[in-house]
Amino acid sequence: MSIKKLETKTREHGLSLIEKGYAFFGALPNLRRTVTAICASDNLFPTKPQPSARNLATMKNFRLHIALFLVVLAAVIGFASFETGSSRGQSKDSKAESGVKPTILISDRQPDRAAENSSFSAASERNAVLMNELTWTFGGKQQRGWYLYNALINQTLNRTEDAGSKGFAAALAGWQQTTGLPGSGILEENTLMGIISEWQRNRLKDRTVAQPDQLLTAPASDFYDPERAPELRQVQRETYAAYKRLIAAAMAEPSLGLAHTPDGELAPTEKYLKIVSAFRSPEYQEQLRRQYPNAGSAGLATHSPHFTGRALDLYVGGDPVDTKDSNRAIQVNTPVYQWLVHNAEHFGFRPYFYEPWHWEYVK
């Protein structure tokens, strides 16, 4: 092989090794250009005067050694760069992970949750007592506890928990805050009066006495007492239509088990949700007040919504219209009353909280 070909092959071999080093360790463009220039240069080893064959062999080996040395150097530098990059990447990942798990912040929040749970725990214990023991006055009568209104209260709070639970207390605290009351979670007298005021605001506003053309006489089969006089079976027209829609929905609810006829009417033997009383004239209302002087304003109002024909007393259990606590305790726990609390509003009816049987059409 001639010296010229040997020199060319040596140069190509050195460049090939360098290229492989680049492919494995990444780009080192500046070093590559330098090595290429050294291998290609004719000035590094002067050719004039012409060297002897021995000198040419020495020059060949020297160039080859330089090329190999630079390949090794490139490998070392590339390896060092790779290790440094990996180390930095791990450090970055470590920092990112520490940002996801801020242990200090978590530990700072735990005492707040503990204090909150402790607060509602105390409130729930207090509610369990007040539910039966709170004394307050309504309609000129002293009342004891609010257990008779648990279903309505839960409906107002949009909850289903027991009134003595922490969940109930937490929901009540939220309601209190929205109405400007201290968010204690305790259903004391001021909060109870606030809830009752909300219920009362939702009732029928206009109590103008209904005109004859606004009323219809409902069939005797719709009434708890089928022998009720025709003049006492009058109902405001829109109210009666809404009542029939409500009855159809109740009959379609399997859990209530209401007996009904094939044509979609409550069966004659079925008493639940039959109408006990509807339109009452002011004269008839005054007659009732004289007949039951101890009923008080909570039982027989002087400006009754029954004057409008839009108030219906429905049978929900027990003695139909007895306001004794023992009787109302039976009524508020019947399935039909619970169903009314959750569904009557969809048909336009709102409750009078004190009388579980009394519902008013407000649309």
C-alpha cells in the first residue's frame, strides 16, 4: 500500500471512530471540526523536504495515535456530560415531587379540620338535646322541641341526616351563614324562628275570598268524609287540577301502597291523601272558632287561606286535624307525609309547618 493511500485510510478510520462516538454520546460539533481539521491538515506535518520512508511511517502512526486519542477524549467528555445531565434531571424531578407533597401545608391544615370536627361534634350533641327540649312559643302556645319538624328542616337544608348528626350541624351552619346568623350549627330558638319565617314566606300571600265562579264542587269520593255537604266540597279550580296530578303521582309510587280504582282514582276504602277540608267561607270559619275556642290562632286563623279555596287539608294519618303533639308525631312519620314533604312542591303545594295535613297551592 502506498503512503498516500495509508494516510487517507488512517484519516477515514479516525473520522469513522469519531462519528461513532458522536452517535453514542451526542453532538460535540466544535470538537468534531477540530479533529477533522487536524486529520486533514498537511501543515501539521511538513512534507517539504520529502521525508524518508521511516519518517513517513512514524508520521502515519503519530496521526493515528492523535485520532484515537481524540476519540477517547470525546468519549470521556460525552460520558461526563451525560452523567451531569442525568444528575440534573434527577434533581429536577426530586424538586417537582417535593412540590406535589407539601408536608408542611398538610400538617398545617390538620388542626383546622380537627377543630371543625370538634365544633360540629359539640353542635350535634347540643342539637340532640334541643330537638326535644327547646322551649319556644308559636300561636300563643308554648312549644317544646322541634322534633315534629325534622322532615321539613332536612328538606330546607337539602339533607337526610339525623338531626343529631355532625352532617346535620354542618349543613345548618351553612344555612345560618347565608341568612346572617352565626354559623354555630346549633338549632337554637333564633335559628328555628329563622327557618319558620322562611316556611311562612313560601305560603299563600293573597287570601282574598274566592268568588263562586272560581270554585268547583269536587266529587264526594275525593273526601275523607264522603258525606260532607256539597258546599263544603268546593275547591278553587286550578288547585283541584293540581291536586289530581299530585294524587296520580302518589298512586304511582309503590312504596306508598295507595289503593286505587282501575280508572285512576283513590279507592273508596283508601283514606290517605283524601281531602278533609277545602274552601271555607269566613262565616263557616267563625263558626268553627266558636265551636273550638281553645284552638288558638295556630289552629283556626282569622284570615284563613281556606277562604281562597286554594288550601287543602289532606289526611296523612292519626286524628285528621288534631294539633296535639302526640297526634302530630304520628302524622309526620307516615310515608304519605314524608312523600308530600319531598314532592308536593313539584305540584305547586307548600306546607303549613304547624299542621302536617295543611297544604296550600301557591302557583
